[in-house]
Amino acid sequence: MISIKNLSKKFKNETAIDYKDITFESGKSYVLLGASGCGKSTLLNMIAGILSPEKGEITIDGQNMCALSQKEKDLFRIKKIGYIFQDFKLITDMTVMDNINILKLEGVDTSRADDILASLDILDKKNKKVKNLSGGERQRVAIARAIVKSPEIILADEPTGNLNFTIGEAVIRQLTNIAKGKTLIAVTHDDRLCKYFDHVIDMNDMTGGRYDV
Ligand SMILES: Nc1ncnc2c1ncn2[C@@H]1O[C@H](COP(=O)(O)OP(=O)(O)OP(=O)(O)O)[C@@H](O)[C@H]1O
Ligand SMILES: [Mg+2]
């Protein structure tokens, strides 16, 4: 279970976001909707331990994330969280397989890579450089890299942001299938995709206020 309480983030440029309390139950899928800039990516980054809140609490399976050092947060993320970033963060000059195998440096077992690439219909691309793939193929490589370690928690920031609806819907079907039994928190701008998730959270209602001070 992931619980956020009294959470607030302030950036150096004085943008501040207050979040209302949210609980994400283990094994369920959630989709976050909300206007651009309302704080969706910031929330995922705080859950992943990449950003720290100014105040409030993020508890993951009983562990208070804010009590951990940055190194401990990084280790926690490597072990438990698969993160599909809004901008993929793939190394485009490397092949699909090398983008996945690079995780071995973090101690990740990548032996399931072929099976996962096959389940995402991109096994035939495994020796291609990422820069030679289409947007939809890159999206699926980003998903494969995030889930190869079988994380308990999957964070997916606009996993269909660069795709047309038909391909985006196929990717969401694949992602929600793969995430069965895990906790999935995804962000989308497309409310036609909400039906694939257990719960829909409107972040316009869940950010108590976004204000420039
Ligand atoms: N590193 C940063 N420094 C300063 N301000 C930031 C930073 N990151 C985010 N912000 C601000 O915080 C607010 C929330 O940003 P965030 O990226 O979380 O929005 P979002 O809901 O993910 O938007 P989008 O749907 O466009 O991706 C925005 O006003 C943004 O400008
Ligand atoms: Mg965002």
C-alpha cells in the first residue's frame, strides 16, 4: 500500500503544490488525470524517491520514504519500483537489449527480457538501436525496461503520450495485463483509457492547491 498524507512540494522558483491525502492499495491499478502542470509527474517523482517533499508523508508498505537517505531511496526504487518516465530516458544510441541489460549494473536480473519483449510484440527489434525505432516501439521498450525486474510497483507517466489512440490503447492493454497483481499508477490525458484501470483519480480535485507564492 502507498499512502500520501499532508504532502506538499515547493520548487525553488516558488511554485508550490499541496496534495490531498491518497491511498493506493496494493495490487490495484490507478490512473491519474489532470490538467498540465497540476503536479502528476511531481507526485510520481516523490513516490519514486527522486524528489523530496517539503512536508508530509509518503509511506510504501509501512516504510516512511522521507525517513530514508537518498542512497536508501535509490536502493528502494531499484528493488521495488519500475518507472516509465514521461520522456522514456532511453539511450538512443544503444540497442533495445543493451538498454535493458544496462540494469545489470544495478544488480537487476534481466533474464526475462526476451519473454517481456515478446509479450510487448517487439522481440524482433531487440538488436536494433533505439534511435531507429518508432515512437510506439520506443514506448514499449521503456515499458519492458521498467518491468523486467518484476517490480511490485509500476509508475507510468503518460505511457501513451506520444502515440495515436489505437496504438496507445494497445499499449495500455499490454501494460495493465502485465501489471495484474501489482500496484500500477499511470498518468494519462486521455479519458478513453480510464476503463482499463481499477480506479480513476482526478488530480484537479486531489491537489488542494497549486499556487505561485
Ligand atoms: N524542477 C522544477 N523546477 C521548478 N518547477 C517545477 C519543476 N518541476 C515541476 N515544476 C512545476 O511544478 C508544477 C507541476 O509540474 P508537473 O511536471 O508535476 O506537472 P504535470 O501534472 O505532470 O504536467 P504535464 O501533464 O504537463 O506533464 C508545474 O507548474 C511545473 O512548472
Ligand atoms: Mg507530467
